[in-house]
Amino acid sequence: MAHAFRLMGVDHELWLSRSGGVYQVHVGDISVAATLVPRGEHAHELTVRDVAERVVIARHGDDVHVHLDGETYLLRYSHSLERFAGQTADEDEAVARAPMPGAVIAVSVEPGATVRRGQALLLIESMKMETTIVAPCDGTVQAVHVAIGQTFDRDALLVTLERLKEAP
Amino acid sequence: MKRIDSALDTRSAEFRANRQHNLALAQALRDQQAAVRYERPERDKERLARQNKLFVRDRLQRLLDPGTPFLELSTLAANMDYEGEVPGAGIVTGIGIVSGREVMVHASDASVKGGAWYPLSVKKIVRATDIAVENRLPMVHLCDSAGGFLPLQAELFADRHYGGRIFRNQAILSKMGVPQVAVVLGHCTAGGAYVPALSDYSVIVRGNGAIFLGGPPLVKAATGEEVSADDLGGCDLHTRISGTADYPASNEFEAFAIARDVVAQWKRPVKAEVEWQEPEPPFYDPSELYGIVPRDIKVQFDMREVIARMVDGSRFHEYQPAYATTLVCGFAHLWGYKVGILANNGVLFNESAQKGSHFIQLCNQNRTPLVFLQNITGFMVGRDYERRGITKDGAKMIMAVAGSEVPKFTVICNGSFGAGNYGMSGRAFDPRLLFMWPQSQISVMGAEQAANVLADVKLRQLARTGAQLSPEEISAIRDPVVKDYRRQSSALYSTSRLWDDGILDPVDTRNALGIAISAALNAPIAAPSYGVFRV
Amino acid sequence: MASYESYSIMTGSGRNAHCLGVRVPPEWPFQSVLIANRGEIALRIVRTVQRLGLRAVVVHHAVDANAPAVRHADLAVEIHGATPVAAYLDGPQIIETALAAGAGAVHPGYGFLSENAGFARACLDAGLIFVGPTPEVIEQMGDKVTARSFVAHAGFPVAPSAIEDDDPATFVERARHVGAPLLIKPAAGGGGKGMRIVRDLAALASEIERARSEGQRYFGDGRLYAERFVENPRHIEVQVLGDAHGNVVHLHERECSVQRRFQKIVEETPSPALTPELRRDICTVAAGIARNAGYSGAGTVEFVFGGGTFYFLEMNTRLQVEHPVTEVVFGIDLVEQQLRVAAGEPLGFSQDELQPRGHAIELRIYAEDAASGYLPTTGTILTLQEPNGPGVRVDSGISSGQDVTAAFDPMLAKLIVHAPTRDDAIALGRRSLHDYVLLGCKTNIDFLRRLLAHPAFAEGEIHTGFLDAHPEVAAEPAIESALLHKLLAVAALTSRPLRDAADAVPALHAAIGAWRN
């Protein structure tokens, strides 16, 4: 089973093998020998198919930031255990996440409040635009994770709800 | 070690004819294996898809490390049994690499009769667990079986090496500290339920996976209780409540990711040490093997030419080169490992058996694994030889083979007839792995000889009644006997019954032996000790 | 490719006498300047303040504690607010800080309080010198409607328009007279909100009603004005500089037509759209407006240009973000000029002495993802290598290790290139962007490279709708397979899980490879 990196929204499966001292990268049916030699201060020399070029690499957790030939790329390691994990058995939680980075302007609910699907939970501001964050389902507010004035990044957890079970 | 000087004329007519013949056999082998591995009726493929199950070959691909070899064993098991309706006996076994570790894989093929266990399926699984025990190989079980094939239960249940032996071997593996992980991808019913239960680790797929000693129909018949497969023994029951299985998985992909992660936790084995140096490909082209092996089994050839196309650098140190020349003995490196090779260049004479016994003892003394390349019609018979003790000498060779502690590997390159099979470490003498070549034959005596003997009996019976038979009538009696005998001594027959671990294309022998030797070194090598040599 | 030899107005070396490092005399009314701003502009002002031998005091919110401006300042004082932005908008706190720090002058930078007449007045009342024009001028030019009316009455060209307030009853009729295409804007609006373009006069009445209800909803004020809309307009502005003695000069124009969401991305001087005659006209008008307003300090008059005519749009009574392009072609430090004027000095040069040289382009580096609608991005700057060399200047407010958050405007830095011709400047810009390494937070650097490489940009065919007309600039190009393999190789070789898995396979099996019997 292969590893995968996500690049521009697409998972690419690949495998690294080593024979003798040389690493080979396998992507689909194609295998290429590749070496990476550090040249100080995040800079490296990458040699693929016998062509050497300068590349700058910075890692942060699972993120690999690459500057190659004047362009910047971000590859994110995707562990197979996460990639293939199905729904958790615990479907009782529902969350509202931030669609973009921004700041909280107003909070309309408190923990314990019952909300309907589509009901406003809080108001955020980003790029001089105001966006209302709404409840993804019927339920009860379990926790509001941000406060007025607080800034957050994209995909940040804003509100956790306990899903209201449908009547049998 | 000096490189073998090849005397082979690759441009001779003989070579070319042999080559054409053997290439065709190799191609036929590949085609037959491909069919057994992949061709299934559409309805079986559709059924798997409906059940949300992966085909066993796709499961293996998800399990094994990409870019690594997989030595599949007994691919053509049951090819001459059950009217050919149970390809591979519905089981896939082999030695592969998972998360960097050598493991023995045992996988049910649910596309074949629902993964039911036929007698030969049980034999194949027992063989896989035997190999695991002898070589201390960790195991991965991919479980998806409908259970034992009831109509043939008499051949798979009660005896010592029938179904129970699988579970006994699993328990012994665990006792030896060799880990196993079972991935439950379908039903594990009755005996089959013990496979995950006896594995140190188990993963189970929600929805499809189930473990129960008795399935829903049996439970209903026994107690009247009505319960679904999932409620009776499904993923959540066993991973949350009963503790029979360890890791729940939402789908097969996740199950394999978990299984690989489990294998990655296992302690790396300490391998037995043998002499080793950097590997080197043979100097001579291995594909020349096709031209060396004769079309007619009675035609002799020089095994040194075979050795030259299998070992590192084609280099070979021959032991006693001038003595007992019908048995070639010597040292070589194969994929870097130092090995001692015994190979037949004719019948075994007294001296050959003595040389063989001596050489086997040498290899045990300096911890050198043994490779037997068989092409043996038998020991020499005759008054003079008996006087000089050929039976004694044959016994010595068998004593040496049986007492050997270094791992043994056998390849039946051509003929394997009679007691010669024993002296050259046939199946009964526990080579760690044993392979055949496509054109090999194995039986108590050669087909022509046997046919003559059997036909003679018939002819003498008829002669007593006074009948005079024409040559055609004699043929009519002889030919079916010969034909049937040939069938039963063929490599395909042997492999169908699991008398061997698979038929190899000759050019694949080097890789197969390299992988086999590496796997064997997971077990320690004891100091040699033998019974009494009738000197 | 030609370029200029290296010179830097920051360190004071170079040709033009106006940028020689001259320390200010002790008689100056202030020896210490408080910079009420952040990011790249705060650092840039600190540099000039210090070069002139003055003391630089910087106020900062806690989130900016490690910013370059804070580290370079002679004194840094933390200020507080409900949000970081609120701190920089807290006039009284800033003035109090200035007084406590012994600062004699306050430089507001751009944005924040720079065009806040109340703040300017409060500074003066507190005895501080405000580096900018008088509060009255700020007030007059700050209100779009009064500014427009002032300019029109002074005889300078403004776009044909109709202001509802003048006579609500006849508004629709007067709007119709403006002619199509026209823009309906809320009087109380800003930031591009609530504006509608009307191309078909038959729809005018209903569009006015819709605009009114939106104005009511967004700004609580439904009043409108209508203005002739220039199709594919070009945004051209003129830098002016006046002293307290009535002298006003202009420093030619800048073209700022490449924009998104009404924010500028690329600015250049000179504008490729202007003939020498048009240039003379537009600059003369700008200087005239400034002179008429009694303008002192640095300011910018913005125009809409299209179809060979230009109309006054608005005046910004502060230093602009894109001021560096003017600085490099003239070899003048505008912040220094602002400080000199604030100190009461007369301008040190006449209009005739101002001769620009070559072509300059500024590229704004934003923390945003151009391909997904220019959404702002965040992250920690893991490594930073800014381009340098002859003709290359980077005004940057970031450093390696800094967190880029959603707390502030996403502009991180400005890259300014200067070369003898426009083609040379574009080439230098492309090469500098190629060498610009900023990893950890997605930026628009790759987008800017595609923009400079676009043939329409090279032809100078730019206007404010350029990016909408050429969506291929914002789109990320597909990654072809050879490049994909290189990237995956880099990722694989630097990731432990892959390396460990590769190293775990025994040598024999690795050597045999993917073999099957």
C-alpha cells in the first residue's frame, strides 16, 4: 500500500524504495531515481533523471513547502490510516468550521441552546465581508470555541453541536 | 572461486531445439498460472463487487510493500483435482514483504467457491503454517472463507495433518514468539474462527467481517435462536464487547492500513548468520537454461552448466572434482549467500553417495545452507554395486541429509526417481522449500520402465491363455499405462497435490532461492548431529 | 537586460543630492517621531527617521511584538485594544504614548488614522506635530462628495454625475442625463459595496431602487449619487508634494490599474497609457488641485482615465502604499520630504529640477490564494529569502518565523523594480519574483509572475477589469507529470515515514524489486 501526498486538492499515491544507496520514487507505473543533497539554510540540490536543480524546502508537521524554479508548492502528507478511515461510529457530533481565515464579530448562541439547521450561530468578518456561520443540522450547542474579536484560520473549529436524533 | 568454464554451444541445433521446447513450456506455465490467478466467471466477480469485497489479488497489492518481490507458493494446487474447478485450491500463499518485514501470507480467495476449504486448501494452509514454524516466519492471514467443504469433510477434518493442524501450528508459532495478524474480511466460521482467535493481532472489517463458531443457520438449527451475522459475530461486537478482535476497520482499505501498521510494530528478527558477500548476477545468461534442459528426460546434460547460470558471477568451487563425478558438489554464492550445492550428473554410485554424505557434513560444519539440484534416475543397481555396499552408502547419504541442521533447499530440475529423490533431499526430508521445473518428472521409477513392468504383468497373463499379441495390440495395452503413468509423474500432478511448493520457470530459480534462503535464516541453525552412519 | 547600478535611498548613497544622508539640524521642532502604524510602512518610516538622525518611536499591539519595525525602533511601546486593529485606531492612547515618550511628531503612515481629521486635530491640540496636511484639508478631501464639489468648482475635470442630495425629485432624470454607462453609488458607502453599473438606461429606475435598498441595508443610508462609468477604466494618480509656504510640485503619475476587489496589486511609473501631452495635463491639474486646497505634505490625486479623457476621482491626504515607485525614479525619499515639510522647511527643489529616470514597477506581495478568489491565507513564515540586486528594492514588514494571521490586511511586502525601460523593468520583476522565496504561508508571488508574463500586460493594455478579463492569470496552471514527479520526490525524500519504510525493506528484496514468480 502506498503513501500519499495531497497537492492542489488531489491525493497522489507514491512509494519510495531504496536499492544500494539510491532512492527510487514510484508513482503509478513510473519510477525515477532521486537524490536530495542539503546545501545549507533550507536549500537543497535535487537530482531527478540526472538533472540537478536548486530547491528550497521548509517542513511544518505534515506540510512540505517547496520552492522550485520560481514557483511555490505545498504538499501535505496523508497517512493511509486517515485517508481510508470511514465514518466514525460516533456520528452524534456535528461541527461548524471556518470557510476562510477571519475574525469573530458576533456570537448568537450559547452552550445548551437548541438550534435548527440553517440557524445563525455566529458572524465572522473576512476580507471586509461579513459571513454568517449557520448550524449544519438540528441540535444542541455543545461548545462555542471562539470569542468576539478572536481571529482564526481556515477550517478552524468554531462551534460543536450535538446532533438531534431523529424520532424513530 | 573460479568462474565455471561453460562448454555449451549455444548455436547448436540441440540447444536451439531445447530452447524452443522449454520456452514454450515456460510460456504455458505462465499462461496457466495467470488463468488460475485471475480468470474467474463474471458472476463471481460481480458477487464480490456486490458484497463490497476486493478480489484477493487486489487485497495482496494493498497489503504488500510496493516494489518488493512476492514468492507465491503452489499457485497450481488442485489443478488436476476437483475437475479443475478450484483454482489454486481457493487459497493464495507466499512469502512477501509487509512494512519491511518478511512474512508468510495466507489469503482466502473468496472468488473461488466462496473461499470454501477443500482438502487441498487445508493442505495448502497447513503447508504455509509448517513453513512459518520451520523458518520462524511471521504470518499475515487474510480471512474470508465459507468454511470447510462439507462433501469432502472426511479428507480435511480428522487426521493429524488435516484442519486441526492449522490451529496447532498457529499456537506453536505464538509459543515460539513469532507474531501473526489476521485480517477478517469476510466470514470466519467454525474452525475458521480460530484463525483470528489464535493470531496475536486481528483486524476486522465492519459489515463484512464476522467471527463465530457457528453461523446463523447453525445457531438457528441448534437452539432456534434467530440472529444476524453481524449481531452474532460482527466487528463492533468483537472489538468493543467480546475482545475477540483487536482493531475495527470501516472498509478493506483501512483494514490493510491498520494491518500494515500492526506489522510495523513487530520486533525485527535476529537472523542466523551465514557467510555473505555483495551479490553479483551470474556471468552467463540465465535464459540459456532453456537450451540446456533436454526435451527427452533420458538425455543427460551437465549440471555445471545449470549452476553456472544460477550463482553469483557463475563462480563455483568444486569439491572432489575428480572423484565420483556423477554427483557434482561445491560451494558458490547465491544472491550473496554462501551455499553448498549438490547436483546430479548421472546415477548415484557408491562413491557418489559417499561424496555426498561427506560434503553434507562439511556444509553443516561450516554452517553453509544446502541446495540440491535433482536430476536423478536412482542409485546404481547390480551385483557388483551391492557387494560394495551401495545400499549402505545410500543409507549414509540419507542419514546425512536427515541429520542436517543447516537449511536445505531442493529444486527438481529434471527427473526425480526412486531412492535418488531421498538421498537428494526430497519432500520427506524437510527442505525448507522445494520447487519443480515445468518438464520435471517424479515417481518411484521412470515411466518407460514402469510401463514395461506393468505391461509385462498383463502380457504374461495373456500369454498363459495362449494368446499371441501383435505389436499393435501390445501397444494398445502399453500406451495407456505409459500415458497415465506420465500424467501421475508430471510436475503439474505433483504441484496439484502439493508434493512441492510450486513450479518455477527455470530463470526464476535464482530469485526464488534467494528469497527462500533469506526467509530460512529467521530460524536459528543448530549444531549438527547425526544418527549412526552404516560405515 | 539593462538595469541600474545599485543605489539605495535608504542608506543615503546615490546620485541625487536630495537623498544624501543629511542629519537634521538641532533647531528642528522635533527630534523624535512616533510612528502610529505597523508592518512594512512602519519599518520604512523608521529607517528614514533614523537616517535623518531622529529618534524613532513605534507603538505596537502585542501580536506585532516581534515585527521588524519594533525591533529596529529606538523605542517600542505596547498599546492595547479589544482587537489588534482597534489598538492602532485608538487615537487618544497613541497621543498619550507619544507625549510620554517625548516624541515631537506623529507619522500616521497609511490606512488606520492617517486620514482621520479628528486625530490630526487632537495631535495638534496636544502640541504634537502631525506629519500630513492640516485637519481642515483632510476633512475637505476626505468626504468624497465635498472633495468632488470643491474640485469641480475650481474648474478641474470631474466625471459627469448627479448627486441625489442636490434635488431628490429630479435625481432619476439627472442620472439619465449623465448617460450610459453609469455607476450608481451610495453616498455613505465605501469599499466598493452597493455600487451598480447600469448599461441600459431603460433599467435605470429599477436599478436606482435596488441600489437604494442596499445602501439602506449596508450603511443605514439610502442616499445615492450617480457618476459616468468609464468602460475598462485605468486608474492613474499623481504624487504631489507641498510645503507650508505655498509651494507645490508634482512628481508625475503612477498607474495602478491592476486591481482585485478594488485593491491595487501592481503599480508603475510612468503610465504606458499617457502621451507626454496627457501627462503634462493630468499632472498640472493635480498640482493645481493641491495648490488650490492649500495642500502641505505628501498627497496623491487619483483620476479615472479612459477613452483619452480623465476625471478626478478622489484625493488621498497621506503617503500611498505605492510611493516607492515614485521614489526610485526620482531618487527622492518622500518620507524625508514629509518630515522636512512638517518641520517647516520649504521644498528643496523646483518643478523643473524634477527629472525622472527609467521605469519602475511595484508588486504587492499578499498573503492570499489568487486561484481561489484571492482568499486570504495564514501560516508561519518558515523561510524567507527576498530578492536583491541592482534596481531591486523590497519594502517588507515580515521576517522568518513570523505568524501571518487574519488579524490584519494581508499585504506582507512590496517588491519594487527599477530599470531603464518598461520591458527591462518587467524582465527584472519576473526574475526577482522567480528568486523570491517565502515558504509557510501561501502568497500571490506565483500569480504576480504569471501576470507580468501575460502578453497584454507587456503591451501595457491594462485597466481595472484586467484580471476579470484574463482569468487565466489567477488560475493555477496544471502540473505536468515531470514536475509532479520532482515534487513528489522532494516530498518523499524529506518525509520520515517514507524514508523509514524504504530503509526497512531488506537489501535482498529491495534489489530484486517487484518480481513475481
